[in-house]
Amino acid sequence: MTSRLADRISNELRVLFTPGRRMADELECVASVLLAIVLAHLIGAKMIAWAAFTAFVLMKGSMSETFLRGVLRMIGTLLGATLAIWFVRLSPGNLWATMLVTALVGGVGLYGTLTAHRSYAWLLFGLTFVMILLDKLQQPGIDVQALAVTRVLEVGAGTVACVVVSLVSTLSLRRWWPPTPNPPAQPVGWHPDAARHAAQTGIALSLLTLLSPFVPIPELAQAGVTVMAVMIVPVAGLGSSGLAPVGRRLRHRALGCLAGGALASLVLLVAGGSVPVLVAGTCLGIVAGRHIENGGPARAYLGLQFTLAVLIVLIPDSYSNVAIEPGLKRFISVFIGMAVLVPILLAGHFLVPERKAAEPAADGSASE
């Protein structure tokens, strides 16, 4: 066992420093994130880490595939932000209405993510709406239109950065190491297991909303994002209960966040406020996380969460005010989101008659 693990680590380190497709992909991700940070600051975005994460997750496959994902992300974000502004104007400050509509839109967005042809747009539609509404609920005095605009700016900065880097790479690195094409998502149509799964997502989001006045959740929107993100599993593997595949994603999200957070905290300690060291640490974390993600479907989500943790901690909204507290608040919120979701999954598992699921696809296709 020890020998096999050592051989695997040795092989991964060798691949890490060997020119090829994986190295090209990892360098693209670093360049995309760094450009997104610059663009986000230039256009006045607020949550710079969200722009960076957008630039990271969009970098998939060929230039055309990256561009399509960027367009879908922008469409979903714009629709979710517009609906959030409309709802807040119609029903300002009503907790019960917020509970209902968060559950409804979040559930519909998740269902579309699992079953629709343009699933990525559905995901960003639901995520953006939930993020804005939960931020508004937690900060009643915030200008929801300004909040929606900055969400769009963040996604726009990340999307433009990713597309630009992908274009440059297509004309340079990818001439020697073309990306491996990803199979297009196939629409599923009506699927009762996916509908049940989406309903559980909605229940968890509504429960988060209900708890918010009574439980000190540092970043309510981050808890909501966690609920939706971990519920993105292949429909074929759901069966009568999504407990097993979602449980695996929960473990990977927890492990990835803890490992990435540990590395980022160490970089913060060493940096002592030095921006060059913070940027170098960010690049290191991106390469490490993407390398894990590219190591196979079984580890893909683990690597994604590792990188997310690095970006959350090491990319502040302003490099003049670098601190670990914002990252810690987001981590706490991630685990609160998990804690709210698990009882709902357990209840669904034990209350619904057991039915064998189809052979699940590899759990590595999620984007958030």
C-alpha cells in the first residue's frame, strides 16, 4: 500500500514537470485567473475571488467549448440577477416569500443543471439568484441592483480573461498539445429522480433562509452555493436516493477546502502582506489544484475544491487589506451549508423505498 502510494505520488510529480496537455491546461488556468484579477479591479468589481473562480472553472477543453461555457455563464448570471432585482422590488424584506422563492428558483436551477441541454446556464441562473437574495437577506440595507451589477461584472471579468487566454493558447501551446475534447451534455428530459433531488435542494435552501435570523452564518450566500454545488451529480447515479453520490462530493468538498485552506493559510503567514508572495502562492495553489483535478474523474471535485479554497483565502477584494478572516468566514459557511443539507439527504434516503440506481457516470463534471 505504502509503495503503491509512493509510486503514484512520484508519477504525479513527474507528470507535473513534463511538458504536455496537463501542463498546458494548468498554465492556462494560472494565466486566466491572474488576468481576471486585473480586469476585475479595473472595472470596479467587488468580490474579486468570484471573478478569479469564474476564470478558473471556464477553462475546459477547446477555445470553442470555453467560449460557449462563457456565454452560457453570462446568460445564466444575467437572468438570475434580473429576476433577483425584480423579486426584491416586489417583496422587500419578506422572510416567508424569500424562503419560498429561493427554494423554487434554486430547485428549478438545479433541475435544469441535471437534465437540460444548456445545463451550465441553468446552474448560473439558480446560483446567481440564490447568492443575491441571500446576500440581501443577510444585509437588508444593501443596494440589490448594485449587488447584481457587481455579480455580472465579476463573471464578465472572469469570462473575458478566460476567453482571451484560451485564444492565445490555441495559437501557441495548443498547437503542440491540443486539448482533449469533452463529450457534449445530453438533455435528459423529464426525470422524477432529478425532480426529487432538486426538491431536496430547495428544501435545504429554504431551511438556510429560515435559520438565518437565528443562527450566525457569516456568509449566508456561500452556504447556499455549497448546497447547490454538492447536489450536482449525474442523473444516472441517483436512483431513489442521492445520498451516496452527494456524500462523496461532500467529503471531497470538505477535504479539498481543508487542504487548500491549509496551504493558503501557510502562504498568508509566510507572505506577511507581500503582494508578490501572495500572487506566487496563488499560482502554486492553482497549479496544484488543477493537477489534482486532471488526475482522473475520481479526484476531479477534490482538486476543484482545493483550488476554490486557495482562491477564497489568497485573493482579497483589495491587496491593501489582506487578512485571513474573510476566508475563514466563507469556510465556516461552507460547512454550515453541508450541515443543513445532510439531514435532508438522510431523511430522503430512509423515507423513500430503496431502488437500485443505474451505473453512475464519473463524479467529476461539476463546475462549482
